[in-house]
Amino acid sequence: MFKALKRLQLRRRGLMTEKTRRKQSEREWVERFRESGIVRGLALLLFAAGLGFLLLGAAEGRDDVLGTPWRALAIAGVVLVAAVAHFLLNHPHSFRRNSRVVLIFGMMFAQLALLRLTCGLAEGGAFGEGGGSYGFLLAPFALAPVAITILLGRNHGLFVTVLCAVWGALLLEPGLAMPGMVTGLVAGFVAVLVTDGVRKRSRLVRAGILIGLTVTLFGLLFGQIGADLYAPGGTDWQALGYGVLAALAGGVATATVVGGLLPVLESVFRITTEISWIELADLNHPLLRRMTLEAPGTYHHSLVVANLAEAAAEEIGANATMCRVSSYFHDIGKLVKPGYFIENIGEGDNPHDDLTPTMSALVITAHVKEGVDIALKNKLNSDIIDIIEQHHGTSLVYFFYRRALDQQEEARRQVEAGEANEDDIPEVAEKSFRYPGPRPQFKESGIVSIADAVESASRTLQKPTPGKIRQMIDDIIHARIRDGQLAECDLTLRELGVIADSFNATLRSMLHSRITYPKDDSDLEKAADKKKSARKKKSGAASGKLSPKSGKKTGALLP
């Protein structure tokens, strides 16, 4: 409220424009909600309550070790405590983010609820007489592993696979507990294997078929598809056919449901999958097409940065597609004043010649805030916006800072010579020549930041040799480390060495020298004829021959 009143006063005094720049940062209470331990504890309690409700329903009328409802609840509770401890120790970053906790345990509860529903329908005769095994075949054994692997990666997918298999076995009837647990484990492992790093939605159908085949195999091994593999002549071919179709249908349905839920889950939990990154890599985006027309130099610079960043990210195991797509958009803020950036300045006048160094630095550094503003207006991905905001960190615009210091020194000399007053000496504050930040916060942001600096510096190399290229890359990385620009992202020194090697290889392939191609033979013959005719004319002039045009002698007589 007080900030709003202050802005209103400044606007009335003419010290503030009507424009309000968009910001990426969220409200403080939202950030607290996302990392609050209380919220995380409530989410886990809700999951425990839902799991207990499912277990109480499954334990009724059972005569095995889980016949007592409280015993089933105790076993499930012990498993839950072990799961939370494992999650905290092996995935601390995800555990601190409440959205990840809700996503993981929410997907596991959805799978367990659907598993209980299908098996309950089969037990109640919903699939007809003798259709009890269809509940086992149609059960979504891989729903959570597929979704979590695509959204969060392989390690999280394996985590939910094991837990869903254990809890799922507690929900099944006594005769299906062991088959259900084994089938859930293997189907989950297969799902993680075939969906890890999936880049096309069509691959989900293939994953569903493989999951269905896995369930079919274990349905045969455990005698759930009307075929007794251990007794000759014990095969019911009609039941076998229906069972195989049911297992395949269950696997394909699982993959289809996950494919339909992915856009919703990505939007709600602010996660971008590899599939979405591929879709975002389309160069026909309106902002990129606008850049080709209004800032072609910046567009070409962004493409080269994308190649450098993608290759380096692949070498260290970071998200290469994220680096490529973010590099396309990292300089969109230059669309506001494209003519003030060197890559877009032609052979005409440099607009910075008419500006003070402080004003030039202000124009240059403003492209970061302008880029965030444009990205938010066009609803770009939040990770792209983070990289736009962080790709310069708090680095120094050294060129104009050096120019300001030179002007300050020149003014001091004039004061000493009595040609100016001390008030004419300009003040030079280093803070005025630094980008607003923040510094890179994650690996991909750090990679794009270094790639941007390396590409810009490579344009200044005269006769680039492998030694010059490598020295330039090392100097830039060491300067970033000394300035603390990489202190907040988790790039290790070993990874920085690998990144430097990757940049070196990519730039050497881009800046390699070419051989001088010989001219066409006909051109060489024409050049030789011209030389011969020139020599003949010269010799004729020297011997005193007449010029064909003037009829006069063209040279002095020889002695």
C-alpha cells in the first residue's frame, strides 16, 4: 500500500512514467506456501488418510495376515515413514518443494485408488462370471511411474514404482498380493525405461504397448489369463485372447491417460517436460520471426549461443533442449532498441556516440528487464524467463565503464590545467554499470550465461587459431568465477572444464579457416593472355612504334 502511494506521488511530480514493468517474482506468501513445512506435513497426512481409507476397505473379510484392519494400517504406516525418509535423503530438492511432494504422492494415490477400483469391480462381477482376473489385467500398474518419470525423471519414477508395488499388494485380495507386487514392480521398471527422456507424444503409445505386454507375460506366469502353462492341455484359447486384449488395453489406456494429463500437470506444477521443450523449439515463434526482421544480428547471435549451450549441456548431463530453447529467447529484450547493440549496428553512425557512458550502460542493461517484460506478456515458459533474467547476472558492462573512467580522468587533467572546474568531474559508480541480476541460479542458466559471453567475444578474434580460442574461453570462465557470477548455480569446477572443452570444439568447427580455391582454368588462360598482350604493348612502345590511335610515337627510340 505504501509503495503504491509513493508511486502515485512520483507520477504526479512527473518523476515516474505510467508504464508498469512486469516481474517474474511471485508474492512472498506464495513463496512461503511453496516451501512451508506445515503445508508439506498436511499433504503427507492427507495421503496417509486416503491410503488408510483404501486399506480399511480392502481388509474387510480377509483371512490372511491383513485380516485385521489395524494391522494393515500399521504395515502401511511403517512403509510410509520409510518412504518419506528415503525421499528426504535421496531427493532433498524435491522434498523441499511442496508442489513436488503433492505431485508425487498425489499420483501414487491416484494409481492405488484406480487399482482398488478395478479389482473391486472385478470381485463384484462387473466383468461377468469368471471375469475376476480382468481386474488384475486392467489395473494401472504403471500410471504413476509413467507420469512421474516424464515430469521429474528416472530416479523419481523408480521411487514411486517400488512404493506403488508394495502398497498395491496390500490392497489386493490374498491370492493376488504376490502376483500384483511382482507385476507392479516389473511393469513400473519397464515404464521408467521406455519413458525416460521421451521426446515425442507418439512414443507414449509404444510405452503403453510394452507395459501391456509385460502385464500379459506375468498374467500368463501367474495363471491369470485362462492358460495353465504348467499343465498340458489346460489352455482356454478364448479366455487367453480376451486376457491379452485386456492387458494391452490397460497398458495403452494408462499411457493415453498420462498423455492427456501431462499439459494439465505441467501447468499446475510449473514443470516443463522434454516433450514440451521440443514443441517450444519451433523457430516460427512470433518473437523469433520478429527478431529476424528487426534485429537480425541478435537472431544470428542467439542461434550460435543455442548451439554452444546445447552441446555443452549434453556433455555434463544437463537439460540440453532447455538450453537451446532458452538461448533462442535470451536476448528478446533487444527488440525494444535493436539499433543500440553492436551486432545490429551497420556501417552508419553509432548511436552511443551521442550518449554519455552512463546512459549507454543504462540502455544496454535495460534489455534484461525488457526481455522479462516481453516474455511475460507473451506467456513464455517460466524457466525461459528465469534464464532471460539471469543470463548476465550482475556482471559489469566494462566497455562503457572504462569509457566513463577515461572521461573522468580527462576531466581531472583539465581541472589541473585550469581549463575546468571541479564540479565538471563526473562521478563514476561501478554499480551504475552492472546488470540488475540475479546471478545464474541453476546449471542451464549458467551454461547459457557463459555461452553468451563466449560467442560475443569470439567475434572480436583476429585470425582465430585453436590457441586463441581456448585462451579466450578460459579467460571468460575464470573472470566469471572471480567476479562471483557462478557462485549461486551448482556447476562444479570439473563441469566447467567439460563446458570449456565443448565450447572449444564447437567454436573451432565454426571458426576454422578455409583453403584458397584455385580459379577456373579458363580464367587463368584469360589472365595469361592479358599479361602477354600487356608485355607486347610495353615492348612496342619502348622500340618507338606508333600508337594506333594517335599515329605518334609512344616511346623514346632505343639507342
